Amino acid sequence: MNEAVIRERLAELSDAIARSPVCDNGREARKDAGTYLGQIGTGPDSVDDALNALRLQVKYLVFDLEATRRENRYLRQMLESRPKRGDESPGK
């Protein structure tokens, strides 16, 4: 993918976000506009539930990040330890 294609897709994404009903710049959003907007209540229990769900999501993200780092480290070690091929010299 070249830079022009990436810029074009970013512009399309930016336009789609600007047209989104969630991004109304101060106007009232529809109740069904987002997945989580209608599910969050105003009571103290719902705030605690939302915080607990957020904590759980963050734990999953941290776990995934650590697993990705371990996997990257393992793959780098595999690349570094593989035998060098003699027929791939830069001068040929």
C-alpha cells in the first residue's frame, strides 16, 4: 500500500466519523447510536458495574499486550538463531 492510498482511506474514515450520529458536535445523539450509550444507567450501581467492566477490559488488553510481546520476543530469537545461508551474499 502506498502513501496516497493510505491518505485516501484516512480521509474516507474521517468523513465517515464526521457524518456519524455519535459525533454530532454538541447536538443530541440518537439513543440507538452507540452500543454502550443506552446500557449505562445513572445510579451508583451502574457506575460501579461500568467501572468493573472497564477494569476487566483493561486486564484483557494488558494480557494480550504481554502475550504479543512474548510472541514477538520468541519469533525474534527464532530469526536470530536460524543458520545463515551462504548463497545469499550481498555482493552477488
